[in-house]
Amino acid sequence: QVQLAESGGGLVQPGGSLRLSCVVSGSIFRILHMGWYRQAPGKQRDLVATVTSVGTTYYVDSVKGRFTISRDNAKNTVYLQMNSLKPEDTAVYYCNLSPPPGYDNWGQGTQVTVSS
């Protein structure tokens, strides 16, 4: 099992930026497809973006052009650069495998709040 540790969230004004990081335990990170997910209050956890082991990326429509997912295999880390943030981006953000595994390995996530 991999362990996941997200960081980088916070309170930001609309139009602002944040960079989330997720450190992944283990020596097989470089072959893992990874994703960022988010869960807003009272809603289910949804996919935001994915990056394959070779760097191919995918974004849901609501974040295209604003968010960028990337990875650094030397640091076992996946990033989510979030620009032009909107109040509707407010959520707890999680990273995990893409697709998520069949067992519960979700980390604590990192809270992102977009508010003036």
C-alpha cells in the first residue's frame, strides 16, 4: 500500500493561486498513475485531474485552463497548481492513485477555501 500526504492548502481570495503537494511513500511512485480529487461540503469526492506515469494529463472541464497537475518522480511528489481560483473550488483536496484502489487509503487531504 502507498501512503499519501497532502499539503499546501489554505485560505485564498477569488482569483488567487495555490500549489498543492502530495508526497507518496514507496519506491514504485514512478510507475503509478496519480490523481487529485476534491470533496466539497455535503458532496461526494470527485476527480479533478490525473497524470500518468509518463506525464500525460487529464482535467475535468471545470478546471481546464486554470489548474495544472505535474509530478516529480525524484521526489515521489505530485503537484496541483491552481490559478484563478473560484469560490466553487472550495473543498478538501486529496491525491490518490488513478483510479483509486479498492481499499481505503485516502490521506487527510488539505483544505482549500476560496473566499473574500
